[in-house]
Amino acid sequence: MKKKSILIVLYYYLPYVSGLTGYVRDLAENLVKKGHRVTVLATRHDKALPAKEVINGVNVVRVPVLLKVSKGVVAPTFWLQTIRIARTSDVVNFHLPLADVGLSSLFIKKEKIISTYHCDLNLGSGILNNIIEKLSFFLMNIVLQKSGKIVANSIDYFSHSYFKKYVHKAVQIYPPINEIHFNPIDYSNLLKKLSLDESSYKIGFVGRIVAEKGIRYLLQSIPFMREKIEDFYIIIAGEYGRVAGGSVINDLTSCAGENSDNIIFAGFLKKNELLEFYSMIDVLVLPSIDPLESFGMVQVEALLCGTPVIATNLPGVRVVINQTGAGYLIEPKNSEDLAMKLIEMKEKPPEIDRRNLEQFSLETTINQYEMVFDRPDRFICNPETAENIKSVPKTRPAEPDASSTQ
């Protein structure tokens, strides 16, 4: 395809840590490797960050933040900067939830806009949060109306989302996961660091320490597990210092109570430690309870390292297990069900066929994005099967060969 100038827009970018920033980082940097010129427009959520810089070939532009509200930010010039950079871009890729660009999209040609819809918005209770939520949905509706195509992590999720009326525009592209970086490795250093024995049943969680991840229900499964398993630990790994909307680490430590001997808070893990973590644990649990979780890339990462998964039976989140058969699904907010599945997993862990993980390859994801960016009109998705189909352009029938006609 012709090399393009691509603008990617989202609220938070590196060095902020989240599944979304990791997604955009891998997308942007791999598009650069394929020869495209990529600019990421984000907010300057930390005043210490430069307004402009280049990270691994990606041009990063950050607009100043006036104030932070709930999980979001107020950046008055964000929408204007979006319009300005969009004028010289071939493709504008909005990553929603993203409200500010509702106005921006009115001044950008429809054929340029390809939106990626990650998840619904849920700011919690409270009058102010409800007002912000309704305004955000109104503005995002404008964006999706103006979008030529909408990239979804899965049709399963998008067809259950707030904006399911646009499913006819949706294209299923799995999140970018570099399978080359995820393989089983020696984990003896991490085992020693956490003072764990090899023989202990090790249950892992990795992600931001926030309410929507449902970590509380994982901790509350401990009394049920004690009936069948004597030696086990739940290891919680993830960022809780710099989290938009605030972390629930204090609530979790209180929730641990008399079960604290079975819980280890490992904190944020660096890249190599994360690989050790996936290789060390016997099972990864993703107990998310909220539509803010639309896929759960950590499931694929764990499976690539040879570790099976237990996840909640939520739209989008269940896709990995349904597609691979390498784990169990549980009902949301059901600690007893989770405990029973953990016991079953210990007794009969499922086999992991790495060939079933090829569908989540980074190359497939980047190639599909390129196709959508190049000719969105020729890239459609069957909502019933969630299979992407390239439409075939109509051609004139061939003229009959005169020599063959009598």
C-alpha cells in the first residue's frame, strides 16, 4: 500500500502505563517500521513531559491539561490541535473513549476518519460523573457517525456496547500483541524475590489496580479454595501509583484481612519480570466486572508463556478462551464460582496449542490496520461470524472469444 501520514489521537500516551497506551504504542511503532509517518496526539498529563518528542520513530505531540476530572482530563486546545494536524494527515485514527474530538470530527473529511472503539465509558456514580458521561457519549456519537470504519477488538464486544447501532461499520481487529516477546523463561529470580516455593499453587493477576478489574472477588475466593487447596498464593502485579481515576490498593489491603497470608502484592513489573511472572504462575485470572474491559490482552500474553487463563464471561473478555479453549470462564462477581474453577484448573489444566494463538499475531493486526487505512470501503465484517471479508470489486464480464462461437 502507499505510505501514509497517520494521526493517532488518544488522551494518555507513554510513559503512562495502561493496556490502551500499550496498544497504541505497538500499533504506532510498527506502522512506522512499515514506512508510514505516524504522529500521536495526546495530553500532557504530567507537566514534566515535553510538549513534543520522538519516541521510537513516532512523533508525539502533547497538549496542556487545564485540570483533571474523574478518570479524564480537561485540555481546552485538544480539539483544535486535532484539526490542525489532521489537515496534513491521510488518516485520522481516534481511539475511543475520547470525547473532545467530537467537535474536531465535524471539521475533518469523513474518508480520513477511522475510529478504534476500545470500550464503553463508565465513570461511576455521582451527578458530575453522570453529566460528563452523557456529554461524552453525545460527542463520541458524532465521531462514530463521521467514521468511515470502526475498528473493534471484537465484534462480540462491540455488538453489546453502547454504540452497537454502528455494528454495520465495525471491523474486528485483535489488539497488537507481539508474540515474539512472549515465551516461557526461567523464573527462579522472581520466585526467590517473592519468597515462593515451586510447589505452591500460584494464582496470578496482572493489570492496573482499579475497581473494574474485579480483584476484590479474586481475593474473596480464598476461603472457598481453602476447602480443597492447602498451599496457594494469589500474586497481584500491576501499577497502582499513577492510575487515572485512582487506585483501589488501599481497599484491597483492607479486604485481604485474615487472608493476607495467601496474598502477595508484587507491584509494577518490568518487562523481563513480567515474562518471569507469566512463566511462574500456574494460572492467570482476569476477574473483570465492567464493560471498561473489552478484551484483556494479558490473556494472550499468559497463554504464549504456557499459562492457562480464567476470565469472566463478559462480551469481548471471553473471546480469547472461546477461540483457544485454553481456560475457563466464570460468572462476574462470583467468588465461589471462581474458586471452583481454580480448583478444577489445578486438578485438570487445559492444554495450550500455540497454533490457536496465531490468530492474535502482531503481523496480522498491523496488516489488517493497513488494509483498513488504505481502502476502508473494501474491508467489511460479517457481524454473525465476526470474520473480516475483503469485498471484491465488480468487474465487467469477459467478452466471448469469437473463435469459439459458432
